[in-house]
Amino acid sequence: MDQTTRKLIVDFSPMWTNREIWEFEQINEDLTFDAVYAKPGNFESWKSKLSYPDSDIREMVVRTFDNFLDGNELWIANKNDEKLDEKYVAYLMSVMADVMIEEEICLNFRIENNCLVSTMDEKADVIDCKEFFEEFYHLATGFNFDTDTGIPDDETEAEMYLTRLQEEFDEKMKNKLGDKYMPGNNDPDTLNAES
């Protein structure tokens, strides 16, 4: 993993759980940021053709993902401020990692000119990706990185096996994060829908 990214993750660890993200978004309704894509080392303006003012970061990254693939870096700041309050850094890193888990793409993060800057880690190998996503493992599906998972071929056995893994993972996370962790990696809306 990129050393600057590793240091930033350490500085803001532990990364947020889905519950913390959800609660933060409930308290901070209509949470939006100014974002702009730029070629590495060539950031010019918040008003470029690749700028996305007043954006929900999750939706914007999903819609504009090709800009990462084109090698651009993403600069994020408070709305109308051209700099980012530190209180948003862990939130943004966790949200972006959550978006990228599905794509299995590692990101690099850094702070530059009081903004969070993110790029796709094109040099990342399997070990780098494992290290990156382990830092955000409570956003993932509960995969236990310490165990060889060898999922059985039989569907019933596989379901039992994965349920047991999830329960073990939930127990481990509950011990580590306490009430912040939501078993089964559900957000509160999902939990309420099931009751």
C-alpha cells in the first residue's frame, strides 16, 4: 500500500463503520462537497470542465468513475470553500472505500492544500489490495481475512459455512468496536425493514 495512504489511514483509524457513516449522514443532512478531477500534478481550478460542485460524494464517484480509470485524481473540499474540514476526512475515505469494494479497486489518499486527494492505485498488487481493504473490513461483507475460506460446493453447506463465518466476524467486530458495529453489516434502514 502507498505509504502516504497508509499514514493517513493510521492517522484517522479506525475507519468508520456503516453505522457511523449512516449516523453522520443523518445528523448532517444534505451533506455535499465540491469535487474536481485533474491530471496528477496539474490541478488548476475548482471550475474546470471536470468539476462537480455541491455533490453527494458517493453518487458522484459512481457516476464519474471513468475519470479514475483515465488516470485523473479526485480533489474534494467543503462546498464553496476550496478546503476540507478535517472532520470529514475519515468519513470520505470510508465512503469511497465502500464504493470501491465492489470494484475491488484500491485507492491512494493524501491531503494536499487542505483538500483530500484520491487516485486509483494502479500499482497495487493482490497483497496491497488485501492490506487496503482490511483497513476498511467492517464495510465489507464480513470476510474473515485470517482464515482460508474454502467455501463448500454444496449450497446448503456453503450457506451454513458463510453464516458461521459471518457470526464469528460479527463477534470479533463487536469485541473490537462495541456498539458502533452492526452485526451482519446492515445499515439501520435494512434492520428496520426486517423487523
